Amino acid sequence: MLNIYDDAPIIAYLQVGEFFIGLTPKERDYVVHRPKWFKWEGNSLLWTWANGEVKVMFHPKQCESLVRYACEKLGHLGV
């Protein structure tokens, strides 16, 4: 499955509620149905689980920074 952050039409749809110009009906259907568990709130992409729990979906670049920070603080980088 493609990382949702790499799917520009879906991110645009979640952020502003509009489609890219020129999408085919099949592409529009995909953009409407794929992100049914996602919503954009402020500057965050949120994922709502089936049980109602909501999780922040970090951008892959944010994940890398968070892991590096934690590893440096916990000494897991061989430092």
C-alpha cells in the first residue's frame, strides 16, 4: 500500500475537501473512498481506528527525526 503522504490527491482532498482538476471518475472514487479512516485537523493527519481510537499519522520525515532523537537520548547509536 502506498504511504498516504505520498498520495497528493488524497492529501489535497483531506486538507481542502477538493479534487485535483482532471481526475477521472475512477480516480475521484478512489480519492473519496481510500481516506475514509483519515482526516486532516490543523497541521496533522489523523487515523481513526474501527474502535474509535484516533492516532496521529506522522510524516515519514518526522518519524526519522523522532527515532533519531530517542536513540540519541537513550544511547542506542553507539555513542
